[in-house]
Amino acid sequence: MTDAPPAPSYEGHQPLEIPQRALEVDLDQAFSQLLYRASLLQRLRADEAQTARATQRDLLGILVEVDDALAALGLDRELVLLGRGAGIEATRRRLLGRLAKAGVRPMRLEGLAADPALTEIVGTEPRFGVAPETVVQTVVTGFFWGEEVLRRAQVVVAARAPEPEPVFAEDVERALAPEPEPGAAPDRPGEPGPEPAPGSAAVTPEPAAVTPEPEPEPEAAAPVNPARATTAPPRARRKGAATGGRRKRKK
């Protein structure tokens, strides 16, 4: 066997001595231990980041509730009359600006279909021409945090409106007909008139005009017998004779 060539020596430098313990180390086992420690450290860092994000989420949720309180104070009439409304609105804008920098933005859901992951339905309202389950009003504003939902919105959705009842011509005429005046006689015979208003004197309706019945035509006189007509009744004869006797006596 030939001896190995000596290691090159540099001027002014001495070769390093390798300790015997390093030569006895198992490299495969040492590398596995390093990988295990790295994975353990990575898991600990992920847990710490998750805990920090949950804490940040809770803090942002509290700030959103503070925004709700400021919005309610801005609607207080007493504070507005005292001149505090402008200050409250300025504070609220500043808070919303800070939330926007943290990735928090409000939801705009009016006119969209209600999504259970984004909304919580708290009421319904019949609407014509609007599809059911469509958001028509936001009661409590919801917020996004990045791609997550920080708080769901409370909304009122549209409901199916009841179908209108059919309208008949008689109903239209009855609705357009003028109402009878108090105390007026009923339009139809046999129907009671309108009741007098409470506290007002009762009005006695005037009797209706009665149409006079036509008088019966006189019966035709019976035909007179000419022979019988020339003969005066006995009393007329006596009367005429008495009158003639008196005239003779006067002469």
C-alpha cells in the first residue's frame, strides 16, 4: 500500500486537528434530531401566531362594538343640541380609518341574496317585484377582516307579497258612490236610514209624497122614458094646483 499524500501545508498556517469525538458522531441520527427540533419550533410558532390572531380578532370585535356605540350616540338629540354630534362623528371616522388599516371593512349587502355565512335574518318585509330572501334593510352592519368574517350582519329580507284580491265593477261603483248625508231617507224602500251621530238631534224624515188615486168616472144616467117624463109626480100636481088657486084669489 502506498501512503496517502500529506495534506498541503500553507505557509504560516497549521492544519486543524479533528477531535476524536467528532469522528465518532452518527451523522444520520444527528440530522434526524435537527429535523425534529425544527418541526417542534415551527409548531410552537404556529400556535403562538394563532393565539395572537385570536387576541387581535377579539380586540377588533370590541372596536367594532365601540363604533356601534358611537353611531348610537350620534343619533342622540340631547347630545346634538349640546354640539357634541360633530365630535362624535369625527371620532367615529378616525376609528373606522384605523380599522380599515387593520383590514376591517363594512359589508354592503342591500339588494343581494341573504347568505347564512354573512347574514343573520332578524325580520321579513313583503315587497312587490323583489325576490324572496333579498336583503332590503341592514339593522346591524357586518364587517370583513381580510378574507374572514369578523361579524355577521343582522338584516331584514324581502318576503313574498300576498296576491291582490280581484276587483269587481260593483265594488268600484260602490266605492265611488257619494256617501248619504246624515238623516237622509234611504234609497231603497224598506231599508232603515242612517243612524244619527251620537250627540246630535234625531231628524224626523218627511213623509213621502203620496200620488192621488184617480177618481172613479160617474156612472152613465139611466135612459128616461118620455112617456113617464111627461107625467108629473102626484105631489107636483098638487103643488101646481095650489099655486094656481092662490093666483086666482089674488086677482
